[in-house]
Amino acid sequence: MVDRIPSGTRDFLPDEMRELRAMTDRMRAVFERAGYGEVYTPALEYEATFTRAHLDWGPTARPAYRVFDEHGNVLVLRSDMTVPIARLVATRYHDAEPPLRFCYFAHAYRGVRPQRGQSREFLQAGIELIGAESPDGTVEVLTVLCDALDAAGLQTYRVGLGDAALYPALLDRLNIQDQERRERILTELANGDFVGLQDEIGALGIDDEDARLLLEVPQARGGPEVLQALSDPLQHAVTGMRAVHTLLAPEVADRIIFDLGLVRGLGYYTGAVFQVYDPAHGVPIGIGGRYDELLGHFGRPLPAVGFSLNVERMHIALTSEERRK
């Protein structure tokens, strides 16, 4: 009889572990050179740490695994590292002068649908830049992101850059105020379900021209010309993206694809959002963005931006790239 392991988990054998360790060591060196100190937080946190912020959570961010301690307190396995680091900053760095720079290599845990082939447990590598405004802070994080991906050995990746405020601004412009309907539209958009998005837009009862705009804008992606093609009322909404792009070094700017369909996949994103793609792997291998309001929920209001990379997906992409050669 063979003992099974839970769906969404896996074993790693020595050869793969050596490759993963070499990859993360190269990435750690990039983070350290950029001034990011490594931290580690408990895998178990009090549920209150995640719920006290009263965030509008995205579809996969809420902790899925709960246990009770000896006092009856609810503990959860962390679903990401951003919230624990926000808690860390507020409690251990309350008087430290910003900006603060942290990096991490840690496992996160998500509730998944087993048939979709997603992981319940996965290794994340990332950084958090606390106390740096946009666009300079966003530019720094995007630069470190590309340096880390280069060091990992990836060559064909691209970084999609959007803004969490863009589509809500479009909904405001069209005077769509029904909050429940807005959230359903944003959820479909965050899931990349354009069929569901079309159905939700059709249920609004707006005129055909406005409905077309709501469908076409989030499907626009490409170079800086994408921003220029927007109608005048939306030009203000992309000012931040344009400012970031202007400050990027050419080798980083060449990796950027403007993706106006990117919205807040996680509830704490407030401004720039980005995803990392590699044609060698069919799903995003990393996400990131600004979360300028999250720290305030923990008692120290500071702007912040960061990213997290799925190390196992990066390894799959790297292996696929090497095979194609």
C-alpha cells in the first residue's frame, strides 16, 4: 500500500532540490546587493492578523487552513508574506526611519481546487519596500524584480504592468455605482474570465458604446502606444504608469508590457500592479504591486510596494526554456 500525500502538494527529490537551491541562492544575492535584508515570519499567524485590516480580499488571498491553539485562539497558515511583513513592520520597526527593505524565501499555503492542478503549498521569493512613494519606489522594485529573474537564468520573461485604479476609474466615468455589481465585474476581470466579464457588463443595461469600452480597455496590452490610445478621460488614470516607464532603465523597460486588464488580484493593491509571464510556462510566475494603505491598518501608515515569485513555477519555466534551446 502506498501512502498518499495531500492533493496540491508534492515531494522534491535531491536533483531538483539542488537546482532550486542554486536558483534561490542567485536570487538572494541580488536582493542583498540591492540592500534588502532577509526576514522570516511564522508559518502560523493569528487569524486576527489577517482579518483586522478589513480588506476586500481577492479570490485566493484569504487564509484557507485554520487550527486552534491551547487557549482556543484561531491560527491560520499564512497565505502570503505581505501581511505578516506589514505586521512585523508595525510591531518590530515602529520607530525605524523609512524606507525599509526586506526580502524573504518562505512557503505560503492556499486553498485550491485539486482538479485545477494548483498548489496548496508553494515556495515564494520576494521583496517588500516600505516607505517609498511612487514612481521611484515602484521603479526600484521593478528593477530588482528583473535583476532577480535574470539571475535565476530566465531569458524570455515579460512583466505585465497595470494599475489597480484604472478600471474602477472607468466604472466611475460611466457612473456605474452599484457596489455589488462592480465587485462582480472586478472579480471576473481579476480571474481573466472575459466571457464572465461580458455577461456582467451585459447585465448593466448600459448603451452599446459604453459596454464596448468596458470590454475593450482591459484587453489592451502592448508598448507605450497602448497608453496613448486611451480616451482623454482615462489619460489621468495612466499617469502613474507613464511616470514609472519614463524612469526605468532601458533593459528593464524592454521587459515591460502594459496590460490594462490587470486589476487587484489581492485586495490590498492600490496602484501599480504587475505580473510576470514566461512563454515557457502557461501561468503567471509572479505578482506584485503597490499597497499604500495596508500598513495603516497595522498602526503605521506608510506607502509600500513589493513582489512575490513562485519559485517552483520559475524552475519549470527555466527547465522549459533550456529544453527549447
